[in-house]
Amino acid sequence: MLKKVLSIALLSVALTACGSNFKETTTRSGSSSTSFATEQTASNENTAQQASINEVTDKQYLFAEFMKDGTPVLTEDQAFMEQTSYDFIVKNSDLFPSTDKSKVINLVDKSVTTKHLNKNLNLYLNKFVKITGDVIDIEEDNIPIGTTAIVYISDENDNTVMAVYPGASGEIFEGDVATVIGVPIANFSYENVSGGYTNTTLLAASFLTKENQ
């Protein structure tokens, strides 16, 4: 059983940082557009279209930025997010989250296990991996990016992953068997209740489901 030292509340700190960046960018863009529209009324329509494009772009990058700023928080400054994982999330932003397993299952590298992730994570930073195991801890809350869940899963090899899922976890509880599909972010360790340390892999989760037991 793990010693819970992290919470979704900590992730809000990361979101505040990336949210401020988006707000600052939008404000600068908005001020410029407003000034331009004042001088040239005919550009109002173009300005509105550009604002819509900016909003789409912000949403596309939001979870990637969230994980980028959240990784040091979640790993207690043991790790950071590599650009490879960041780019993968942006490219597949419509799959974070996905409630349709068929949309992501064909993208999974089925040969990858937690043993592979522990040995050399860098080989899999742009791949979806699928991990199934016992839920040893799960928490969920509504934060500025929406409902977000953090779930710890221990697989058949007794290796642990910590998945951040940007959606509702449904009827998944501690003690259930669950499957997560996501992209690896970093390896790190946390203190357990025995006073030792448990090695784990942080995942940005695309899909999360409870298995029939």
C-alpha cells in the first residue's frame, strides 16, 4: 500500500502556471486585435476568426502544458517532461481523454510492459502503452481543466504506474482491476508506508476503464 504524498490539489498549481501563460497570450493578442479593429472596422470579422483559432490552439495544448508543469510537482522534482511526450500529446490532443477504446487501442504498442518502461523509458515517449492491474489508490476532483483523476495501478509484475486521466474515472475504486492506456512521461519513486521507496512510471492517460472481475 502506498503512502499518499501527492494529490490533485497539487496539480492545480501546475494548471495555474499554464493557465496564466494562455491568459497572457490571449490578452496580448486581444489588445492588439482590438486596437487594429478600432483603426480598421472592416477587420472585425477576421479578428473574431483569429480569436476562435487561438481558442482551439489553446485547448490543443492545454493538457500537454498541464502535464509539462505538473510533472515536477507529481514527481517531487525528480523528473521533467521530455519534448517527445509533449509533442505526442499535442498531436493526439483529441484523445486526451477518449472514452472510446477502439480509437486508441490500435495505437498501442502491445509489446511494451512495465519492465520495458523501467529499463529504458526514452524508447517509448511517443507511444501509447496499455497497463492492466490492481488499483492501489485513486482520487478524483474537479479542477480548472475539468474533472481529473489520478490512479495508481500495480500490474502482474508488481510494477506500478501513476496515471493522470483528464476525465471522470466512473465506477473505479481502490481494489478494482483497471486498464489504462497512455503515453509515458517519466520514471520516479515515492515513499511507501513501509518507509521504503517504490519505483513508478508517470503516464498521461488517454483511456481508463474498469475490468470485469
